[in-house]
Amino acid sequence: MSPIPSNFPLVRSLPWNGDHDRVYELLILCGPLVIGAIALFGRSVLTTAFAAGYIVVFVLYLLWIGISS
């Protein structure tokens, strides 16, 4: 089962040919949600922790991919 629903309009328009990394693509698609949460709820401890967590997961994943390649 794919972590990204294929019937979501934005996802359907993305090119899925060749080698692709679903985790990386999911992290890229979640970036605007992080920004939207901060815009919607303002800068608080919760949204700052959410954004920091997103950045940490993104950086750790990129490091892991870089080391394992």
C-alpha cells in the first residue's frame, strides 16, 4: 500500500517514471503542510516543535540515504 493516495489530484500530476523515492517525495509534499500549520495556528511551542521535528526527520533521512548509497 502506497503512503501517498494515488487519487489525490496533486499526486496524480506528479511524474512517477524512473527511480523515485516515496519517502523523500512524501517529505517534500508535507513541507507546505508545515508552513500552513504555522500560518494557520501562529508561532507557538507546538508549531515550532512540529516544524523542528519535520526538519530533523528530513535531514536525518537525507543523511541516511547519503550514507547508505
